[in-house]
Amino acid sequence: MNIISGWQRREYTPMGIRPRSDHDNRRYDDCGEYVTVMRELWDTGRSDSNGDFFRTDDCRCPSMPTSRNPIISAGQSDAGTRYAARYAAYNFCSSGGINQPTMVAPSVARMLDELSTVRGVRGLMLTFDDFVPGIEQFGTRIPPRMRCRDGYRMAA
């Protein structure tokens, strides 16, 4: 399930929703709370939540999923990367064009640093539009920016 925090007013107005004045600063907190309530409902069939954004009082989900629904995100900012590391099974990262990893290298490095601290992460999948140049550019541009790689030397 792709959880989208939204950031443009036109994403909300067609549904008659008006974002709070602090939406930009707290939108990933909002999403995290939403996912927490969803997971309570999926895992136990009920939720009693008294959060900042969602309040449930004996909310029930009588038909629970038979398997875990993975959460997908596309967080690129610091807050979005932290949200994805904590709640999402997958985080989409995008460059600004074909084989331009320098445009997102800081964001990808932050995401990988966050993932390195999350228990249970057993791997990740990266895709490249042109495999060999993509791997080479990734290898030379991303690991040097990663805090969790401090102390490691790059192979010659």
C-alpha cells in the first residue's frame, strides 16, 4: 500500500480537504500515525488510538488481511526518509533524469544510513535504467556520502 503524504494544495482541494497550517512540517508524522492505526487494525482487528492526528475508540476491522500488507513510500526529504525507514517496506527514490545519481545521491545515502539502523531489514533492491553505468555511478557517488560507511575505504 502506497502511503502518500501529499504536498500540493491541488492534491487535497478536489476532495474538500484543507491541510492544516503545519501540514508541510508534520505530514510524515501524520502518515506514521495513520500506518500505526492501520497496522493495529490489520494485526488485532481493533484500535484505540489517541494520537495527534487520529483518534479511535474501539475501532474495529472485522475482516483482517491474511498476510502483511507492505507499506510503500516515496520520501526523499530527511523527514520522508526517516518515515520510510521506520514504516515502509519499500521507498521509491527518483533521480531528475536518466543516469543522474548526483541529483539524489544525498537522499539515497540518507535513506541507506537510516535503513542500516532498522532491525529486521535484510536487504534492499536498487534498479538502474542503464545497469553498468548505474552501478558504477552508484558505487562511486553513494557510499562516500553514507555515515554508516565511515571508516571503510573504497576499493581501488
